[in-house]
Amino acid sequence: MDELVREIQELSKEQFESLIGWMVSVERDRRRELEAQSAALMKLMADGVIPGPARITREQFEAGKVAPAWVDPAGNQMVMYPVGSVIGHAGKVFESRVDELNRWEPGVSDAWEEVVVEADGGGDVVDGGAEVAGVAEGHGAEVDSEADEVA
């Protein structure tokens, strides 16, 4: 963010005015449209009209369900993760924390929060079809090719 601020501060008056015009018209409208699309898709996923990506809830994970592997949605909103989605990635478990559909990679972006697993609780992790090391002391992960989904 500091780099972005420095770059904005270095803009000429004309460039700065153009940036402001773009932000309050084009970019604001684009973001509002994406928020509306995201809300509509999340409602359709919640109502079971469209399946969305394989995912479970934190409660399901804590009850012992398998956390399915994160799959890069590659820009496809139909397979982006709604808020509260729990998935496995890189041997860890993450929960989506953003209000819109989440397209970012877990562990790389603050859009995901790592789920800390107690040694005697939580489910296993499916991580790209390979066995994953335990996510907590004494908590092993087994491969399960069938990913549980939120109903």
C-alpha cells in the first residue's frame, strides 16, 4: 500500500484528476456490480440452486468432516468461495473471511483465516489428492477423494 501511495503522490495534477474521475465513476460502478453479482451467486449457492465449489463450514469441520482441497477458481465466479467456506490448502485448513466471493489463494491473502485445530478436534484435510501432514499435534490427515460439500 505504501508503494501505491507514493505512486499516487508522484502523479501530475492532470493524472491525479483523471485517476479520481476513474475511481468515482468507472471503478466504483464496477465494484458495485461485482458485489451485486457476488451476493446473487452466494444466495443461489445457499439455496442449493447452484452447487458452488466443494466446501464445508467450520462447524462441520469441527464435527469431524473432511475439509476439501482448495481449487483455484481461475476467475469463474460459479466456483469462487462464499464467506464461511472451509477448505484445505498446503497442509492447513482455512476459512473464507471476505463478504464477497473469494477467489484468492489461501495462505497468500488475508481473505482467508487459518483454522487452528485442537489435537482432539476437527476433521481431516483433502489437499490436491496427496496425503497431508497433520494440521495439529496428534491430528493426522487422510486422503479422501470424495470432498464433502455444504448442503
